[in-house]
Amino acid sequence: MQLSFYPGPSQLYPRVEHYLTDAYQSGILSMNHRSEAFMDMLARTTTDLRRKLDTPPSYEVYFTSSATECWEIIAQSLVSERSYHVYNGAFGQKWFEYTRRLHPTSEALSFGLNEVPEPAFPERASPNDVLCLTHNETSNGTALPAGVLLSFRQTFPGIIAVDATSSMAGVQLPWEAADVWYASVQKCFGLPPGLGVLVVSPGAIAQAERVGERAHYNSLLFLRENFLKNQTPYTPNTLGIYLLGRVMQDAAPIETVDEQLRLRAQRLATYFEQASFELLVENPQVRSRTVLAIRANEKIIHHYKEAARQEKMLLGNGYGEWKNTTFRIANFPALTDEDMERLMQFFIRRAIPHFE
Ligand SMILES: *Cc1c(COP(=O)(O)O)cnc(C)c1O
């Protein structure tokens, strides 16, 4: 079987194979989503996720179809007039562009690849506004350090929403530094695509009540009413929820996962630097621990991607403006230390001279 280092959809936990069989045999996949069996399964999944990811007791957890859906839910149900989008890459920008279609006065505050963003906002920023941050920018391999999130929290007067699509379940998140966090499961959860996780604070719920938006099947208030009863507004991805529950039940606590990925990211970065590769993100302070972007000329990129394919390994393509001049390596929990060893050995074995 192919070993994938693609940062989403990503390598699955090998145990997912057995969970799939269990799901089939348990009969849950044919159960109505208002049945006791479904509601119990949903409740267990949420409980295990909250316990393993250490979410604050007052924060609620809902499931959606994707992170992209969460962009729209936030724009519909939490932004009353305008949002501010602080970003340095393609996913942050897409979120801004989606939101701007619903709220044309929303504003972008972009920053540089190696820069630590400053918590500075226009004078008019008010408690009704929403600040949108991308915790881990999957397109370029940058991340916001916890200290930066906390400084935004201390400075911004309104609600803070964070896209943690490629870090949730891999990195210990400073939950209290934001009101809304979301992810989709095909990144750090090591699961097949088709499910989003949305974590919301009491402050976010209060904001949703002030906005009072109930015009959509996925309006936040409507989602909440359903999830408080362990139900969903529409027939959900029951298989996805079941698999998430099983993965979370067996997962190590997030402190342990965080520590493992931190050490491994360090080892990978040192390895690539010593092997005279160029890391796209030079500033270690803003370098992602879950997605590593490596920069080289197109020929070299092509060589390694092709050589990897021959050895049944998949390197992540570059994304957006970095499409042809980078490749990306997922440092996700479903990949083992042995998988990473194999990757590093591959680069040694298939090395070519790096002339420009
Ligand atoms: C993958 C990704 C998304 C989109 O996720 P979908 O599940 O396709 O909606 C959004 N934001 C970031 C940072 C991502 O990495």
C-alpha cells in the first residue's frame, strides 16, 4: 500500500481498516439519526473527543461536513457586519473571499511568510466584529504561536474564530484564546474526508444569539439545538462520526501527541536543513509543526516526487503560489516515527546534486 505524506487527505490510521468492518457489522450505518443508537454513538464520540483534545468544559462540539462549511457557518451566523481576516496564505485568503461575498465590508489584513503578525486592528473594530485567524496555514507551512493567539485575544474586542484544520488533534490548542475552532478530519485526525469538527465557546453562542440568524439548514443556532439533543439537522455522515469516535477513543491524550510531533518536526527540519534543502519558512518561530514545506527548483521537486512515487510514497504537492517550487510533508499523528525514518532514508538514497 502507498505511504502518503500528503497534508490532506492524508494517511489513515491503519486501525481504521478494522473500524470500518466494525461499523458495518454493528448496524449503526443503517440507523436513523434520531434513533437511540445513533444518539448514544454521537454522545460517546463527542465525549471522547473532548476528553482527548482537552477542550474547556464550557465549550460545545458540533460536527459539520467540512472546514469550508465552517467558513460559511461563521459568516452567516456570527458575523453581523464585518470580519477581519489576518492571514499569510491561500486558506486564510479563501476564507476571506467566501466571507466577503456575504459581508462585503469584511477586511483582509495580510502579513508576510516569515512574519509574526501584530495584533493591530482598525479603530472601528467593535465587540460585534469577528476576527478570523488561520492557526496552521497548510498551503505554506506556517503556524501562529500560542503567544500570538493570546495577544490577539487580549487586544481584539470581539469574537475570535480560528481555522485549525491541519493542527487540531496534532497540536495542543490554546482553546481559551478563541471562541470558535474548527477542523476537518482528513488532516491530523487520520481519517477519510467528509466530516468537520466545530468547537464553540459560550461567547460565540451569545454572539450567535445576538445575530439571531436562522435562515439556513446549517445556521449555528439550529446546529446547536440539534447537537444539544445528540442529533444533527440533516442525515449526517454516520460512518465519519463513528470512525472519529473510535479514533478518539484509542488516541493518546493531546499533550502526548503534541510532544511527539514537536520532537519529530524538529528532527525533520534539522534533517532537511543538513541535507541542503531549503525550508520555505525560515523563521522557526512561525514554522508549522504539522506541515513542512520544502523549497527547491522545479526540476529537483519533480525528481523527488517521481522517485517517491516509484517507491510507493506520496509527497505533498506545493499549493497555490508555491505549487511548482515546493513539496509538502505532513507530520500528522497517523504517521509513525518509522514512516518518517523511511522518508529520510529515501531522500538520502535518491539524493541528486543540488546545482541551481
Ligand atoms: C484542508 C483545509 C481546509 C479545507 O478543508 P475542507 O475539509 O476541504 O473543507 C481549510 N483550511 C485549512 C487550513 C485546510 O488545511
